[in-house]
Amino acid sequence: MTQDELKQAVAEAAVEYILPLLEEDTIVGVGTGSTANLFIDELAKHKHLFDGTVASSEASAERLQGHGIPVYDLNSVSSIRVYVDGADESNDHLHLIKGGGAALTREKIVAACSEEFVCIADESKLVKVLGDFPLPVEVIPMARSYVARELVKLGGDPVYREGVVTDNGNHILDVYNMQIVDPVQLEGQINEIVGVVTNGLFASRPANVLLLGTQSGVKTLKA
């Protein structure tokens, strides 16, 4: 199977996984990226079974609305039953690196508000140690150089993602050459740097379930 076929398989598996959770008043959190887009397309086939969604990016909101699926502001909903999103990397503990699509802050907020976080990814994303994929850090624009210097002190090699402005109006630093052996600790250290909005480590709030597309089928992993 190609990578695109693996992504399609996990998107379909994610819909099957959440179908038993859907009720008339259910709110589904929806992530951002190529795999999440495939999930949105599959979810649209069942839009009559649930109330609506909260999206982690403007792009996902537009795609959902294009399918006729209601998209709510997070402040207007009391709870999110399940959040489905992809990842750039995952380890065996379901700690993730996310943010390749620059939506990490809203993704982290939606994940925090959700009862269950289902990550969908192809087998290339499962690693023993996080860090081969550069760690995105969203920063307030005026603090970009200062934050970069502080990230160097933590052992990273930050690179400004030129031409990218997040939905929140901020910049992204991609941090290379970090072997992340303690994701929870590093997530906290980076977030404590003044000027950081958040970083792409989802370790303090990892995924509950990882649906992993493999050549032998979709595997369900739990932390």
C-alpha cells in the first residue's frame, strides 16, 4: 500500500472507531492536515448522527463546512466527546510531535478539551525516540530571536519557518537535532520560555489511542 492508501485506511478506521460514540448532541473535535482531511471526508458520510464539530484550523473548518457539517466556536460548546487528528511523530507512549501544518496551538487546545484523543497516522510516523521530525514552536513574532537563543541553550537548532503565519498571527520555529528522551519535561521547559505560545510536543496530554496504518492493516495502539 502507498502512504496515501495507508492514510485513507486509518481515516476510515477512525470513523468506524468513533461511530459508537456519536449521538445527537455529540461534538467531534477535528484536526488539521492531510490525514485529517481524509477523516473529514469520511465523517461527512455520517453527519446526520451527531451535532457538529470544533475545528483546529481555519482550513479544516472550511472543509467541514463544505460538507455541510456545523462548526462551532470552542467557547460555545460544553464538551468535546472525541478529538481525531494526525501526527508528525509518535512514540510507544503515544507522546506526539505535531505542528507540521502550523496548527499546533489550536490542536493542543482542542485536545485538552476533549474526553478522548484518537491519533491517526501511517506506520512511518511511529518512532522509538521523538525528534527526527523537527519540533515546531509557535512564538509571538517580536520574541522570535530571543526564543531561538533559548532553544539553542536546550540543545536544539531552531530555524524560522519563513512565509508562515499561524491562524493566531504568530510565527513558527522548527527545532532540529533534538533527541527527545523525556517529552513531558521538555514540553514544559519550552513552554516556560517567555514569548512561546506553545510547542508541538503532545506529551502532558498524549493521545489515548493511536490508529496506525500498516501494510498488514490498521493497528490499534493504546498507551
